[in-house]
Amino acid sequence: MELSEKNLFLFDIDGTVSIGEKFIPGGHELLDYIKNTGKKYIFITNNSTRGTKSYIDKFRRMGLETDGMNFVTAATASLRYLSERYKGKKIYTVGTKSFIDELRAGGMIITEKFESGIDCVLVGFDNELTYRKIENACRILSESEADFLATNPDLVCPAPFGFVPDCGSICRMITEAVGREPVFLGKPERLIIDICLEISGCSADETVIVGDRLYTDILSGIKSGIDTAAVLTGETDRQEISRSEYKPNYIFDSVKDILESIRVN
Ligand SMILES: [Mg+2]
């Protein structure tokens, strides 16, 4: 299906439609165009530091009205995965208060202390991280058979001055210490994409994933059999794309060019 015929647009947020609290030029217009032409968009983000409500608030401050149906986060995907496999089990979580609240609201048993009988260690992007949390995770993973899960493999997250360490980097500290690798749940795994198809009722063929990162956004499309469009406003550039094994179907300088290419005159 041609890009202009797609009915569901799955957008990465950071580096794709916005940077910090500012739209990348054309971002707001593209989202309006999609909505006004009866198509759908969902933001898919590996950022687990905040819940859906705080994203709705962020976009409202940026002048865009969204609702809960417009977001699927790595926290949503993690909750889905945990509900299916760890119901009634004890999960030690390295994550923000908002992430832990969301998991608890979803019925999961979360502990933030070292204690016995922990079935799983879950690491998110935690910008409230302390050394004690890392130490506890290492101890649990060393002394028991607890599973090791993490929301997303991203090593860094864009910040106004450059980058800060993301979940993948936090996991590397633990992996270096205990010699165990986590199973990641967010992009590029297809779980988060499958949730989007399910809630939108759209097929893989009528969907496109738009993002700035090859090893998460673009790879998630490749793993799910969904077309992808890379934008060059974030992490990647044409040189990296030409060297990478993860090739997008489309390359655009920015979301503004996507709008120009799909707009029916
Ligand atoms: Mg991004």
C-alpha cells in the first residue's frame, strides 16, 4: 500500500515529531492532517518515565489535543506482558514512581525492596535512579533464578543539551556486574506494535511506522512486517542508513516532508 493510502501512522515521539516540548516543524500539521482525513495515529514510545496522562498533558501544552487512544508506551507493553505471565508474582522494579504506579494500577505486585521470593526483575528508564536500586537488582539476579526483563534497549535518550543514559545503559551496568542479559519488551519487539494494531483495528498493510532510530523504530517495523519511514531530525542520518542492515522503506528529512508527500492536492 502506498504511503498516502496508509490509515494508521505509528509515530515515535523524541526526535521524530518533537524535541523536548517543541514540535519539529510540520509535526503538528501532519498530525492534524491525519486526523482530519479520517486516518489514525498512535504515538509509540519506549520512554517509561511517564504514563499516558503526562503525555496527554505534554501535547496539550504544545497545543495538540490527544486522548489515551493516541498512546502506547513501553510501560503499556510491559504491563501487558507481565499480566500474561507474572500475575500474582512478585516483581522487583527499577523505575520511576509514575511507572511503578501504572504497574500497580494494572494489578501487578511490585516491590522496591530487596526481599525473598522475587520472580522477576524489571528495569525501566529510571530518571529517579539510585545506586541502592541497582545494588538490589544485582543481588536478586545473583542469588536467585528471577527473570530479568527491561522495558527498552535504547542506550540514550535525547535531552536539550545532547543525550542522557536510557534503560539500555542502566541494564548494561547490571549486565556487567552479574553477567545476565535482560529480555527487552518495548520497541523493537513486536509486542508494542501488536497492541497498536489491536486497539486501532488496522491491518499491518495499512500501517506505517515513523521514527528516527534504526535499531528500535525501523527494526520494529521489520520485525512486524510493517512499512517504515525514517526521519533525519533525531538520531540517524543518510550515511548511517546506508551502512545499516535495518533499511526503512522511506527516508524523509523531517515530518514536514511526509506531509507534503501524502497531502492530496
Ligand atoms: Mg526517537
